[in-house]
Amino acid sequence: MMQSLSPTQIDYLTRLRHDLHRAPELSGEEAVTAQGITAELTALAPDRIWTGLGGHGVAAEFKGHAPGPTVMLRCELDGLPIHEQSDLPYKSQVDGKGHLCGHDGHMASMVGVAMALAARPASGRVILLFQPAEETGAGAKAVIDDARWPDIRPDYAFAYHNVPGRPLGEIGLRSGPGNCASRGMQILLTGRSSHAAAPEDGISPAGAMAGLMATLGALGYGTIDQENFALSTLTHAKLGEPSFGIAPADGELRVTLRTMTNDRMDSLIAAAQAHIEHEKGPLKIEVRWHDVFRAVINDPEATKIARNVATDLGFTINEMPTPMRWSEDFGRIGDDGAKAAMLYIGSGENQPQLHNPDYDFPDALLPIVTDQFCGILARLLGPPTP
């Protein structure tokens, strides 16, 4: 097992996490965060660093002493467009933005792994990926589409997310579907305006919108423990202008589609589009897609490795009976061919939920996560040597 970090190193990671928390940047805007992470990694003397991956992504390579597999550990750079509400001495200094999902802690813990990698593994190589734009679902795809991706493509890939409401340090594992697929469906309806006294002279989207609000909302099926689970959530509606004299010409609906598997998402999209076609009439309708997340499908072998390490370390294991409803773009790395697994690590039973304005990553999780991921590397690549 790689050497556990010293108290001095844990204190350093805690201060780093607080510094990251003070200065959140949104998806696609993580330039300063990436510069800071690059400086942290450079000081730890990796064999190679890539910057500007898929936008502002950063990756560091640590080579083992003999040939072997490539193992990637991935974390996220971005914060959220949410105003933090807390009295923390390190609260966000950027109005309307906050690290309220824990990506500050995810980054700090992976810097901790980089510290431990001063003693290189016996074989293979480690890639630490600090990925941009996870919150929008765009980052993993952009990194994979980067021309330099073949240089870092992993054989195994691991990531984690902290999970409020579960005991601190509990290791949640699930082979197969781990996070739902989801995507935002923006439906733009265009007709022709008219005087409110003569609505028959125009083409109003009101009827089609009312029909779609009912039919799209009824597309949900089953529960999260069923493979054909589907959820269709209406999140926004707008009709015309705030006026009493104009019969509307334009309308907009926003719907979030969510399924356990990618195949089920394909069928849910087809059903939604069929309803749109049925309601279309003389309207012009355009559908735009946003925040597209593939399902995370955890590889059985990679999940078993994580389970064995957690057992060896004496951590409590939560064998999850159902996937997480929320989405994660880590699934694209598994789609690309890596044996990939996401871990769901408890961040405290009384912890505010993710994306709440008072959420804060627990610093006590940093050494737990570092030990777990160093253990995974040691199991796959052999014990470290100076």
C-alpha cells in the first residue's frame, strides 16, 4: 500500500481545499483554478503534465518502474452558479458562485494522491485528470475529443463523488449502472402573433404547450430499481410576452429527461419527439439539447478492485441496491473503453445536500479518499518503490 500522508501533508491539503473553495469558477471558465492545480502538480515532479485539455483540463503522468497498465484517477475543476450562504472563514469570495458540490475537496484529495506518488508504482503509469466542465456534462467529451487524449487514454479509470446523508468515509459501490443518464430538452415553438381581440388571426403555441406539458410529464415510468426507469421533469415554461393586448407567437418549454441506461434514454427521446410531432400543427418547432450526460456504467472488475481495497483498509462498504438519480459525465470515459468505476463516498449523515447553498465538503474525508485511491493504484500497479 502506498504510504499514508503525514499530518503535515493533510494540513496542507486542507488549506488548499479552503483556497479552492474561496475562488470557484464555473464550467468552461476554470482558467485560474487550472493554473493553481498545474502549479501544485509541478511542485510534485510528475513525469509529464498536459494543460488545456478539452478547455482548461489538466493531467499529470507518474510512470512506474516497469511496463504495465495505465490507471486514471479523475476529479473535477468546476463550481456552481449558486450563491453560498455560510459563515465559513473560507466562504466563496465570488458573488453568485460556489463550490457547493465538493469539487474543491475532490481536487485536494487527488493532489494528495500526487503527493503519495513521489514513490512511483512498481509498474504501469498513473494519470491524474483534473477535468473541466463536469457540471454541464461537456467536460469529459471535450477531453476525449482533444487530440492529445490518445497519449493519456487509460486501461482503468476511477473517480468518486462525496455523498451527503451517508456515514462519513463509507465506500459506496455498485457494479453496472451507477449514475443515471440525463439531458435537458429545450423546445422552442414559433407561431404568429395577433391582437388579443382576434386570436384566430394568429397561430398561438398555447394549445401545443398545454398538451406537451401534460404528455411529456407523463412519460416517466417505473422506479429507480427497474432497468426501464424513466423520469421526465418539466423545469421551465414561457408563453408570449407579459402583455394583455397580444395573442402570443412564441413559447418555450424545458424538460429534463432521466433514465437508468443509455438505451432507455434513446427510447425516451423518441417518445418525447413523437409527442412533439403530434402537437406541432402549423407551428414551427425546434428542439435543442443541453447538459447531455451518459449513464455511468461501473465495470465489475474495477468495482471489485475498489471493494477489495476498501475491505483491506477496514472501511465500511455500502453495496448500493440502486443507482444514483443524479448524473455524472465520468460515464464517457467508460464508454471510451476503460474499465471504469465510480465510488460514492459518504460525507456525513447530517451534511447539507449537494448544490445546497450551505453545503461544504468535509475536510475529514481527505485522508480517507487518499488512502482508498492509493490502495487502488497499489493493487493494480504493485507496491511503490523510491
